[in-house]
Amino acid sequence: MSEHILIIEDDPRLCDMLSEYLVKSGYTVTTHMRGKPALAWLADNRADAVILDLMLPDMDGLEICRQLRASSSVPVLMLTARGDAIDRIIGLELGADDYLPKPFEPRELLARLRAILRRGGETRRVSKEVLRFGRLEIEPIAYAARLDGKQCDLTACQFDLLLLLARNAGRVMSREALMDATAGSQSDVFDRSIDVHMSRLRAAIEDDPKHPRRIITVRGAGYVFARDQD
């Protein structure tokens, strides 16, 4: 069965173009041009990923992302107007997995979509293992992280970053290496998506996110996951 993609985009030409392109690439596609009907559809149907335009006529795309994350970890690829850096950052903070500024090449969208879909598939195929670091427990096959037995609220991208850091505990990982291993190529030199995701990770697993003890910033080098912490 092909993976099911939900497109939420109010530009009919772009919506039709994306739908046709993704169907030809082997995906099943559902399209909505308004946010409220799309959320209603998602309440009764399953999507493997959502392509979400932030500029919609009936509700803000960021609010759609917020509502999605309240009940779902479905991967979200945002479409943003060029130059809307603040919206990109807010979207990532709300739980979007990646973004693509308009105008864009369909092949780049397909590559980014495949990347966020692949992360979930690769995680489901790993052997049944549980990584334990004091109070933190990471279960790759279940796509779950728990602190003191309580589930951490993470997006697919954030979980993949946590898993990558944990499997390389004690080793400094550069932002570029983390980006390449999770979100694929992101060419925008102003992109701070890794830092945003790290901030969300720290909020989920650290007692004091402003003074982290588990995910440590190594100035000028990247991040390191501290192995020996409670």
C-alpha cells in the first residue's frame, strides 16, 4: 500500500501540480484548500505525512500545526513564503519536521518528503532495543522516549535527533552532521532548525533546559549527549 500524503494548500494550481507529481511518484494523495476541513479529515483518516501551507484563508497554518501536534506525531513539511524566517522558526518550535520556501522545485519537495517519511520507516525496522541513560529511556522500535516513565512529547525529527545523539553518547556531533543524518540537505544558510529542535529536546528531557546536563552545547563544534547523568 502506498504512503498517504495530505496536502493543505489553497493555491489550486500548486495544489493540483503537487498532487499530480506525488501520485506519479507512487503516493496516495488527499488535498484540502482550507484548514478546518483538513483537520476534520485527519480526525477520521490516517496520513503518513502532511504538506502544510502556512497562508490559508480560514485559519493560520501555524495554528493547524499546533493542533496537529496536540494529538499526532505525523510528519509535517511546511510551505512558507520566501523570507518568512520568523514563521519558519515558530513552525519548527510548534513541531513541524521541515520547511520549504516558495517557490521551490518539485524534486526538492519530493526529496524532503522522502527524508521525513524514511526516518519513521528506518526506526520501525531497527531491532527491538531500549537505550537507558539514568532516568531517560529511549525505545527506537516504538518511537518513544520516556523520562521517569512518562512519555516525552517529541516530533519524528526530534526523536531521530535524540536517538542519533544517544547512540553516539560522549561524541561531539556537528550541526551539519545532525542535519545531514536527519532532515537531509537544507541549503538556507540562515536556517537554525537544528538549534530549534535541540531547544525542544531539552525542554522535554532536561530538568532545567536553560542549564542542560544531558544535551550539551560545545561552542563552535556542535552538541554532545552526556552519557553519565541521572
